[in-house]
Amino acid sequence: MKISVQDLHPNPYRDLSRYPIHREKIEALKASIRATGFWDNILVRKNDEGRFEMAYGHHRLEALRELIAEKAVEGDFEIEAPVRKLDDATMIGIMANENVEEYRVTAEIIDETVRVAREFIQKETKTPLSDITASDISQFLGGSWNEDRVAVSLQRLGLFDRGTIRREQLKGLSHTAARGIQREVAKVEKTMSRDRMERLEEKDGEDVTEQDRRRVRSQVQKVANHVAQVLADHLRDGGKGSELREKSLDAQAETIPEGAPPEDRKLSTIDAAAASVNAREFQRKVELLLRYQDYMSQDSKQDVIAKLRALSAWCKDTIGKLENQ
């Protein structure tokens, strides 16, 4: 069926402000259309109001519209597009899997798809949003939308909803990069919230009020937002994901006012890291070597001895530094 470009509307479940059009792909499609003409790769449905809505082909349509604006294509250009009877669930499924395999998928695209799917399931089944699982969404979307990917996105959406991370902070980042950031920020939120609440309870000896909780949430949100921004900037500047934990601690320290009293200079995440230090695993490895030392070469023995001596000296020096502070 021939349809005017002006009469085509995007998939109603695709919020283009959150599910962006990729500039590189648009330019590639424009070059292709200039060279060989417009090749149809668009699927359309006619909704109950008689509007033509696209299931897929948004990049191709945007490229064509830009060429019309540039007067490289006639303004009344019509395309030959198949019109199918597609229900809402199918429209969401097509949106979810459009370009997933062939094009770079950012965290914001994953999050928007998961959000739309969750709200659709809630609307259709009357299930509370909090009861809709990653498994439910994964099965609904199908394709490459495995449960792990959806679960990470759901956690990210929760961080957005609580204001712990702002959506724009992760804009354009890959799923892996965003996952690294949210892991560190979630630690900050959890440990800092618990520490602040415990300190309130110990200090006042009274029930914590809702006003107290809001104040703690605001304090935690401020620090978490700063950490998220620092980590996102670090990755955009070419930094390594393996450095995120150290960068997170640096960012947390930056939020402490200069001249703050010792109690207010404490970082709950550092306390949590200190509590997790366990020498037993190292001891087990050395004990295993001792058990089988008769089967070790002399060079290996000397290497282990040298490492233990260096570690012993370092431990002695570090203990001195901690005791003198």
C-alpha cells in the first residue's frame, strides 16, 4: 500500500526522547538512499483511529524525512509499505528486537524497552509493578532479552525512580558500562543509608521520624548522584571499568566538607570494605603450598619466601600507619 511519508507515525510504544535515533545509522541510510533510491524496509499497522503507525523502520523513515527537508527527495514522496494487523504486544516485541542484533544497543534503549514491557504487562494482567519479575519480562520480549539483562535493567530503573542515578548520567553508555556504574552506586546507596540510619537511632535513642528518613534519603541521593556523574565521566573519557571502585571512593571523599569533624569524615563504604577484608583465603593458599612443598622447585620456594617477606614488611608498615592516625 502506498502511504505518504507525512502520514506515517512512530511506534506508539517508542518514546524517541528515551529510545533515540542513532545519528551514524541515519547518515549511512541517507547515503544509501541517495545512491540507490529508497528500498522499503518498513512495517505498518493502521490503528483504531485510522493512523498509520510503524512497527519498525524508524531510522529509514527519519533518513527519508531529512532528505525531503534537504530537497534531495520530493516532498510528496510515497512509500510502498505492507500494512498488517498487529496488536500492541506485537508492536512492543518488534520494537524490542528491532536492530538489537545488528546495531549498538545502549543502556537507555534497554531500560526504555524494559519499562514499556513492564507497564504493558501490568496494564494487561493487573499485576502490581513490584510483582512483575525479570523472568516475566524476558519471556514477553523473547529474542535476545535474557533474564540477566532484564534484571540489571530493572535494578537500574529502581535507581532512577529513587533519584539515586539520573537517566541523563548514563545516556549513550553501553549496558556493560552502565552496569558497572550502577553496581558501585548501589553499594553507596545501601551502605550509606544503613550507616546514617543506625547513627540516627544510636544518637537520639528515639523512633526515627519520616522527616529523618527524608533527610537521610536526600543526603544519600546527593552523594550517589555525584558518584554516578564522576564514574560516567571517567568511562566517557576512556577510563577502565576496573578502576570504577577506586573512582567511586574518590568521588565520595570529594563530598565531605573540608574541616568536617572526624565522625562526619567517615565513609561507610570504606568501613564495609574494611569489614570484608579476610586473610583466611590467602592463608589457605600458602598452607596448600606448604603441604606440597616437597614437590616445589627451589626457585618457586625462594619466590614464595620473597613474596611473604615483602608482604610481612608491608603489613608492618601499614599497621604503623593505621596506629599513628
